[in-house]
Amino acid sequence: MPLKIFVCACTFRRPDGLTKLLRSCRALDVRDDMELTFIIVDNDDAPSSREVFAQETRDFPWPCRYVHEPRPGIPMARNRVLQEAGIEGFAAFVDDDETVTPPWLIELVRAADRTGAAFVQGPVRMLVDNARDQWWLRTLFFQQRQYADGAKRTESWTSNVLLDLGFAARHGCRFDERLSFTGGEDTLFFQDVARSGGLGTYAANAWVCERQPPHRLSWRWAVNRQLRFGNTRALTVLLRRSQLQSTAYCLVRGAGMVVVGLGWFACSILKGRRGIANGIALFARAAGVFSGLTGARMLGYPR
């Protein structure tokens, strides 16, 4: 039987990003037993990406499906992906500001075959256009932790992940629509998969790339991003744990970030601006955790 794989991306007013993503997918390596279908869910009020989709999927190597989901919010778009993909095979999620490498899909599937995992997370390689901005990528503002190939994972993000659709359907795993405009719904979703008994694993060679535009390489944008990350971390805990457990978790996690941040400030004499940046990043994330604990919500994706 063919192995059904749905390559899925949700998009919102990123025609250039969607163009680059679809063009990179043309070069994907696939196995003979793979049956690919591409699903693009447009979450704009109007189907603004339809023309880009039609142009870029003309003579595409695999079937493509364009879906308009007008209900605003990332969880709505991602739940629409699950609805469209169904309950058989795998969904490979990637973001609309990323591009994939040729072995990406094969590496994700290889990890799933080897481990029987319910989800497989892959790494994201950050890129910049200007060499003088490279230092940003060495800071905690943009660095993503990487793991050993085959490492166990208890959470993931939809920027690069393979999901067993059957497992998600059997256990009723859905993206929580209460996090429509904050972000964090993907972290919570894969935590729910793990809580349901699903194994998560890491495919260290399943690379996607994300090029950072100039407007992101600023202190204001980077600090706000860390504030949101901390805030959504607290919200995901509050939605699944008791008030007492959530309070303890957030206080310990936030305090730990403050302590480590002070350490980075202290070694900034040796590390230079990287040490200062890492300290600020951890302080901002800790502030986000504490704000989330009080019930505050930072809107990362306002409409």
C-alpha cells in the first residue's frame, strides 16, 4: 500500500514566502512508496493567496489542494488542515516563511518508520541575507535547541514536524482554539499527543530553512518575540494543569531564566554583545512567563 503523506502549510498574506516554499518543494526527494498531496490553507479573510498558489503549482510534481479558511486564527487554520488530511497517513507541517531541503521528507518518514513515533520533529536552520547580521543567529533570540538523532521529544512545533494522523484522530487531538491569536497552540497540541501516549522523536537531518528578513533583526522585534514565547509557555501550562501546579511551574521556570540571564550578563565581558543579547532574551522570556501566570495574553497574531 502507498504511504499517504500530506505536506501542509498555513499561510496568511505571505505571497513571497509561499512562492519560495512551493518552489523548494519541487526538489523534494521521495520514496517510491510515498503518495504525496500538498494542502495549503489560506487563513486570510479573502482567498488572497489563490493566485500565487495557482501559478506556483502549475505542472507541480504532485497533487495540490488550496483551501480557504476564513475563520481568523492559527488554530482554526491548522484544524482545517487536520480536517482536509483525514485520518490516514501522515501530515508534514512546514511554515509559509520556510523552505525545505531535498531530503527533508524522507528523513522525517525514516524516523517514524524506525521508531513508530506519533510525531517527528526536525530542525530549522536560520539564515540572514547580510553577513554582518549573522551574530543575531548565534543568540538565544533565534537559536533553536537541537537534539541527537532519535532523541525523545515530548513537544514540538508546526514549523517542521511529521504527525501520525491516525493517532491524532483516535485520541481526539486538536489545536486549542482558545489560543487563536497568541500562538503556542502547536506546542500544546504536541504536548497533548505525548500525554495521550504518543511517542515523539527527533530527526536531526530533516532540515528546513527560515530566512530572517531585516525587520526581525532588531532589538524591539526580538525582545517582543521572547516576551510572547514566555507568555504562551505559561498559557499552555495554565490550560492543562491546576492553578497550584501552574503557579509553581511558572515561578520556577521564570526564576531559572532570570538566574541564567544574570549569568550571561556577567560573562558579557568575554562574550560581548552576544552575552548581553542572551541575558536580555532570557529576561524577556521570564517576564512573559510571569505575565502569563497573571492571566495576561500577548497577541502575537492580532487581526
